[in-house]
Amino acid sequence: MPLLADAPTAPTRGTLDAATAAARNGDVHAWVEAVAALTQPRAVVWCDGSDVERRALVAQMVRTGTLLPLDPDLRPGSYLARSDPADVARVESRTFICSPDQRDAGPTNNWREPGAMRDELDGVFTGAMRGRTMYVVPFSMGPVGGPLSQLGVQVTDSPYVVVSMGVMTRVGSDVLDLVEAGAPFVPAVHSVGMPLRDEAGDEIDDVPWPCSSTKYIAHFPESREIWSFGSGYGGNALLGKKCFALRIASVMGRDEGWLAEHMLLVRLTSPQGRRYHVAAAFPSACGKTNLAMLRPTLPGWTVETIGDDIAWLRPGPDGELRAINPEAGFFGVAPGTGEATNPAAVEMLARDTIFTNVALTPEGDVWWEGLTETPPAHLTDWRGRPWVPGSEEPAAHPNSRFTVAAERCPSIAAGWDDPEGVVLDAIVFGGRRATNVPLVAQAESWEHGVFMGATISSERTAAAEGVVGELRRDPFAMLPFCGYDMADHWAHWLRVGASLDRARRPLVFQVNWFRRDDEGRFLWPGFGENSRVLAWIVDQVDRARGLRTDVGAVASPVGLLPAPGALETRGLDLDDATLARLFAVDAGSWQLETDLTEEFFATFGDRVPQALRDRLARLREALGTPGAD
Ligand code: GTP
Ligand code: MN
Ligand code: MN
């Protein structure tokens, strides 16, 4: 490890305000000293992201029991981490947006007055790292120095976090060089919140997964700061991901004219060899990682992965919309990942992967529900208890995850990490809807597309076809991730769209893989077959550019639907009645849905852009006109 310095022995204890002041001055060393003075670690280590460093940390975690090495013949270079059973997911109730004006956080975020939150955090962070090592992790979201990239420095007392950040972001001394030379960085402080010495200096025993029952995931959009306390779980602790790349970056984007979105990114190549780039926003657990690594069933097409969770979108010099995946790895949900659903992911996880909260086989390999059809006869479950098939609880935690480098993905696109990004041809929004929403529809305009994004939703309960259940709204799939008022986010999307060249602006679509029949079965086979929908989407791009002259779509009240024959269904076991149901637009239940949308919009008051209210009025009109098609 490069530099092991004794912690500064501050004469007086540090404060949160002193740390913030140093960060505001752009002085990374003064900031680290101030954070150390506040949290009082045993030592401070500056990380360089090297392989030597990673190996040393992994060896240390194997010794302390944080990581269990898997059998090197079965799963080389891979480890299992078991978290505290109470620290397994993001904690939205303890996630705060601390903007000076409450209205700027909007009605969908937990808001705290910044001064009050700072006082609270000052209390919990004081001495929080006593007896632990504090690691300083300089990282870049996006290729280092790229025009769409941003820098951050995370301080953490968790070696698990350091190693995971090394997979998920670009960590290195090159980043530190830029920061030391004055490049702006996002200061991000993380502590597991379990010091190894009490106030009197007496030792406390460590545990394999330290954490605290008190948790704070606090964001200060004004000063671009992140303070995370009490959790070691990915979304709460790997601060480059949801905290920076979505919550803080969305605010940066608002202020600077770009977009930080909960989107996968893929490259499609048609049988004619034409290339297209598509970004898609689906809420958590709605299939981003699946679609990002899709193996097309449609002959002649290829789909390559660029990103599976986050995309940063920025208008380019020629009025095009460019996109990068700011991450360097995948932190995906394990359960449900199997040969039948995501073979590329299964191949990706063959080695060099950190698994968290999956089950362990007697041979020293991993297993989770959905990896194979038949579970092994004996397992150790995610909590370390014996497990046999038929046990009441699942062997792997439903939110168990894998952490693996992007390069390990067999479908990763050539040049996926091009600092200039890729030019987007289409943007797709999707939710998990058992009813109403067609398999695919194209927005008539950018404004209509923003309306589609703003109204993404899933049924709370599986409702019968044609009946709208209570809708859980997740606008732009950003509900837990937008660092400012959601309605302002819609207005920002309208502004960004208006700043693009009309001919180069991506087309916008809505998809729904999850429509069901009366028996509750999915109408659409999904997974690899979704390539058929992607093919129609990019065919529409070709038509908009005059590269095709055949009719691809017909109008409907909810958008353009594939014209008869335009969606390739040959080779599918799909009868005409099922196909019709996949695209059915029932005026009655859609009228009901527009009422719910109006109620939803009302929760944002007068911040809802007029263009979206107009769009809702137009939808009502289209639904109300008998014979409209
Ligand atoms: P986060 O990583 O949490 O943001 O979520 P994600 O959007 O990446 O979700 P993920 O790909 O892990 O979603 C997995 C869930 O979606 C599983 O339950 C899959 O079975 C389901 N799923 C994905 N694609 C399809 C599909 O085409 N059809 C159906 N029926 N289910 C799908
Ligand atoms: Mn996600
Ligand atoms: Mn995912």
C-alpha cells in the first residue's frame, strides 16, 4: 500500500463544517485531514487502485472473515461476503436530500434542512472510525479526464467498500493527480458506524460485517457532498453509484445542461451492419441488466452491452445526444440470473467476482434461486445456516448481488468506455405493468416521450387484464435517485430535448414486457425475444431518417404501435389473439389511468411543465373520441 500515515493528532476534535470548508476550497489533503480529525481513525491510507493493493485488502478480509474464498477451480478469484442480516438493501427511509429550499427536494424525497442535518451528522461521525483504518479512494465516474466524466474522492473505513469501488469505478493515482491539480471533485464520506474503540479508548471486538442500526445516506446538492453512515451495503456505501452518479450528478446535470439517468446502454447491429445506440430506463428489478446483456433470438442481430444501470447523457457539439456509462463494473441482482434468462451474465460471473449474500455449495461454489432449475441437495444459506430444497426461506437473499468488472462481460461492446460516449438513437422507458400498457409504443414527439417517462409505473398488486390496480409511480425510474424536484427533472428533460438538433434527437419509446393474461401468465416471452422489439425500435429510427419507406407504425391514443407485420413474430409461439392483447388499448381503463395521472401530477403542484399537462389533455381527447385509432 502506497502511503500509511499516522492519523493527525488534532489538538481539538474536528467538525463536519471544517471538512466541508476544506472541500469547498478544493484542497483534498486538508479535507482528508479534517475528516480524520472528525472521525479519529487509527491510520489513514491513500489508495491507488493497484492490483497489489487489492490483493492485500482481499487477504486481510479473508483473515477477518469478511470474505470467504470460493473454490479456485470452480470460481477462480471469487469471494463470498455475508452481510449483517439487517444490512441488505438501500435504506430509502434514511436517504436524505438536504437542499437549502425544501421545494427543491420535491415531494418524493426525504428533505432535511442542511444546517440541522449537518449538526446531526457531526454527532454521529465524531469518533466514528476510532480504531479503524480510514481509506482515501480517488475515483472517476467515466473514463479519467473524459469530457462527460466527473471525479470523486471517497473516504471509507470499510475495505469491502474499497475493493468494490475498485471494481465499480476507476480508482487511481491519476485521479488524485487531477484533483491535486485543482480539478473539482465530489467529496464523499462513508463510515460503517462501528468504531473499534469507545470514548475511553477501550477496545471493541470487530465483526465480519460491521454496521450500525443508525443509518444516514445524506446528500447536500449545493456543496455536492455525500455523507453515508451505518451501512456497508452497495447502494448505501459505494458512493460513486446511486449517491454520486444519480443523486448528485442529476443536480450537476440540471445546473449544467445534461442528464444523469437510471438507464442501461446497448449497441445494436442490424443484419445490414448498421449500428444503433439505445438507452433504457426501467425501475429497479424490472430488467435493465437482462436487457443490457440480451442474446438476440432474431437472426443476424447483435446486442452489445455498454452499461446496465446508469447513463450520463449530454448534448454533443452537433446537436446529438451523447451517452456514457459512468461505471466500470456491474453490481447486479443474482437471483433470477440463469442460463435461460441471462446466459451472458452467467458467463460473466465465472471468475473474479465478489458475491454478497448468495448461498454456498459444499464444494465451495455459489448458488442462488434461478441459477439452475434444480437446487443442489445441500447448501449453506446467505446467513450461514444449513439449507435444503423445500426450506421455507430462500437460500440466497432476494437482493443478493454480484460485483464484477465490465471487461468480464462477454457481450461488452468494443469501445464501451470511449470517453466521448456514443450517439443515442433511441430512448426507451418501461415499467412492470400487468395491464393497459402495450408491449411497445413510440412517442409522437419528444414532449410525448417525456410524458411517457414521467408516468412510468407498476401495479402494486397483480391486477387482472383491463383493470387498473393502484399504481406505484416511478417517474423516469428515478424516484429514489433524483437529487431534486421530480417535476423540475421533467422540465429539464424538455429543455435538453429542445437544445438538440431535431433531426438527430433520439426517438422515444415505451415498452412493457410484463403484460399478463387472465390466468396471470406473461403474454410476451421476454428476455432474448425482446430483440424483436428492439429491432422494430431501430427500424423506426431508420424510417424517421428516410432510410426505409415502408409503413412501420399505426397511430393509437397512447402512441404509435407497430403496423401489422412490422414487428417480427416469425418463429414465436404467439397466436393472433395474444398478439392483439399485447397491443390492446382499452379506452375505459385508459380513461381511469388518466385520472390517476392527473392525481399524480397534482402532488407536484405548479411545477409540472405545461407541455405535460397538454399531453395529458390530448390523451384524454384521443381516448374520448369514439373510433379514434
Ligand atoms: P437494478 O439493478 O436493481 O436497478 O434492477 P434491474 O432493472 O437491472 O433489474 P434486473 O435485470 O435485475 O431485473 C430482474 C427481474 O426482471 C427478474 O425478476 C427477471 O426475471 C425480470 N425480467 C427481466 N427481463 C424480463 C422479461 O423480458 N420478461 C419477464 N417476464 N421478466 C423479465
Ligand atoms: Mn439500479
Ligand atoms: Mn441491474
